[in-house]
Amino acid sequence: MVKVTIDNIPIEVEEGTTILNAARKIGGKIVPPAMCYYSKLAGSGGKCRTCLVKVAKSSAKDPRPMPKLVASCSTPVQDGMEVLNITSPEVIETRKAIVEFLLINHPLDCPVCDQAGECDLQDLSFSHGMANTRTIESRREFPPTDIGPFIKLHMNRCILCYRCIYVANQITDKRVHGILFRGDSSEISTYIENVIDNDFSGNMIDVCPVGALTDKTFRFKSRVWFLKPMDAHRQCTKCSGRVTAWMFGDEIYRITGRKDQFGEMEEFICNECRFGKKEFSDWIIDGPRKIKRQSVISASYYENMIKPSVINPIGEIMEETE
Amino acid sequence: MQRISNKSIIVSDKTMSFREKIYLPAIISGMIITFSHLFRKKTTIRYPEVKREFSAIYRGRQVLKRDDEGRERCTACGLCAVACPAEAITMMAAERKTGEENSYREEKYAAVYEINMLRCIFCGFCEEACPKEAIFLTEKLVFSDYERGNFIYGKQDLLEPVDPQNRIDVSKRETPEMLAFKQEINLRHNKK
């Protein structure tokens, strides 16, 4: 066990834990945001640079600070390390610049995008970014493409976090898509119009931090804040069957995995649950899902709401007289 | 007389003088006031013939604007509905098909857009929330009706006509900040 201090909060963690995971153990505001790191996908992280933190003291043995800001998702902690995240103005300033970099090619089509309202990049730029853009160059434009019967790819929204690649590598048995080209022209593609129809490929939608991969069965159906997320489950032979059902009245508009407080899925679910079962009778509803008060999804979300019984005083009187 | 409390007022009971007794000076001074009102500016107007000008910030029924090329600006993002304190707005989105580029500006459009005018409180939050400058409050009124259902205004009631002559002028509602925002060429929907 090693002892680290993150934003003046000490915690003891196992050796080899990254700074990000140590911060997640503390929880709260000091957790650095992560756009590419996903704790359930091995090898992810280190690409988006949003989780950069300042290491004021490398370790008890070597008290010098680290020369540059380090990516907290891929830097393991050392004994006596002192990390500054939100207490360092340098980190906040850098994060603002990182958001600007991520948005260089990201279109401002949130009103059209299905991810709006639950988008990590939207939240990040709202909390850390600038209100206006400084670039005048045109952004990259790609036509939206269908990859498989269930997934729509909007390449111009992609921030190249590689999460979907790791999902295809680690969750499904065969990967048919990848990143083509290099640098500025890299893009996610199946190269030759290939079809992604693996049973767990739908998880790519949930891990995508932006609206690059979206559910085709839910495309433009509704906005997420009009729907009520409910915990639901069913007997499934392929996956755990525990999902979030996004409901409007008694209709199920879409099914996603259950996301934890860090925006990561608790369990990966299969395509049959995600796309195939949209009837109310397919699912057993466990209850409403906890939504952060700050989230726009809670805008039309009433906890403890009791449906009023039918108000029909005349009917009651008629029943009495009979 | 012994006063019980100092709240009581002693009423004066003085007798009128001769000038007051003949009443004529009081009547004349009263008539001067009455006649002077005849030559003042009238506060009322003759309504059906003359109509009073609306205030510049008057908020009446909404209009769904089209852009300069006659395409619908609304993209059914739902921000007006989530901003609406009366929950009067509902919408259904649809995807633009190829060949409909002249009708709808964005990839997505509102296939159904309804405002329940009985619920609407004309606060103007929908206009404020709209990222596409699609909805504006106008000087038009919501007329009375016999049926409750007729107060649910759909797209046929709200959308402005394509014909450039019949466009609804909302320039009064456009703030300098908004006009500056429109000049911003970096925003994709401002690009030609």
C-alpha cells in the first residue's frame, strides 16, 4: 500500500494504481475528467489528455515535482506522491486548452446530435471550456455512415478516443473496424463497407464519449431529457440483462447499459437486449434511476411521483347508487 | 369635554361665510376644471378604427421562422420544450431525406411541433433557449375559441409562410447580441 495526497486529501491505495483511479477512490470534485480512459477496457487512456494533473512531489524518496503535467490515467502512484488537480490553476488552464483542442474538429451540432444531454464532451466543455471558438478554419466533414444495421457513425464528431476499438477487441470476438490514416486525417472506418454485426458491438455506442456512434434504432426519436431512465432487467442467456430503459410513458424508446458515477457502464450488454427488446412486456422494471440534479435529464424527471387515480366524481356516485 | 384618547378628532362646526353660502364661485371653479379636461389629450382610443401600437417588447403568439432561403430553421432540439416553465411545447423529430434540402436547414427537423396556447404563459423562454433562432414571439394575438383542442397550435399555425412578402418581421425582438451572433461565420449554421 502506498500513500498519496490528491488535492490535499490523503488516501492509501495499492501499488500500481493510477492517479486517476486513486482520485476516483476519493471521489467528488477532485476526480479528473476522462474522455478516453475506461476502467473496464484494458489499455485505454493516454490519448485525450483531459485528465492531466500536476505532480508537486514525485515521491517520498524523490521530492522533486514532475517537470510537466502528467496524464493521471496512465501514471502510477508512488509513495508520498502529492498531486494537484483542481487546486492547481495551471491544470485548470491546461484543461481549458485541451477542450479547445478536442473541439477543433468537433462540430457544434448539439441540437441535432442524439448524444446531447448525456455527452461527456458537452459536459466537459461546459465546465472547462470557453464560450466561443477561436478557430476560423473549417472543420472536418464526413457524411454519416451506417456501420451495421444498428449503429450510425458520424465521423466528424469523433474525438479519436479509441474506446470503440478496445470494445471490439476485448468484448467481441472479431474486430472489423479501426482507425485509418494518421494524425489529422485519422478516421474510424470499416475500410471497405463492412458490417459490424457482432453480438456485443452495441456497447460501442455506450462507451463513445461523444455522439460519433449512435443508436440507429433511436435516431432522432426523442431527446434524452424527455425520457425517464428506469432500471430494468430480463433473463438473457448472453449477458447479465441488467439495463437502463429510457421510457416515455409506457413506451421504451431505447435501452442502454447502466452507467456509474464516472460515466462508465457497469456491465456490457448484448445487442439482443439493446436493440431487439423494446416492448414494455420484455422487461421487468426495477425502479427509476438516480440522475444527478445538475443533469439536463433531470429536467422533466419527478422522483416520488404518484400517478393520480382517475378523477371521475360522477362515476363514483354512480357506482355507489348501484 | 374630557377626551378619552387622543385618537378622537374634534370636528369643526364653523358656519359658512356669505361667499360660500351662494355656492356660485365653487360651481364656476368646478366647471373650469371640467371644461379644461375637454381640451386635454384623450387617454382612450376608438378601438376598431384606431389600433394602439404594441410595445417593442410585447410577447404574443410564437412564430417558427424560416431562413432567407425559405428553409425551416427549427431542428427539433427540444431546448424550448425543456426551458418552457408551463410545459406547453411538444415536438417530434424526423430525419431529412435527400431532396428535402430546400425545406429544412438541418439534418433533423420537427415533423410535429405543438404549442398548447392554454398552457403558454408567453414568457419568451423558448425564444431565449432556441439555438437556431427558429422561434420568436410576435405581436400577434391568440384568438378566443370554443374548442379547447383548437388552442393546440401545430406547425400549420406557427410556421411563417415561404413567400418573402408575407414573412413575419421579428427584427424588434432581435437584440444586438443576437445580431452579432448571426455575423459569427465560425458557426456552421451561419455559413452560406
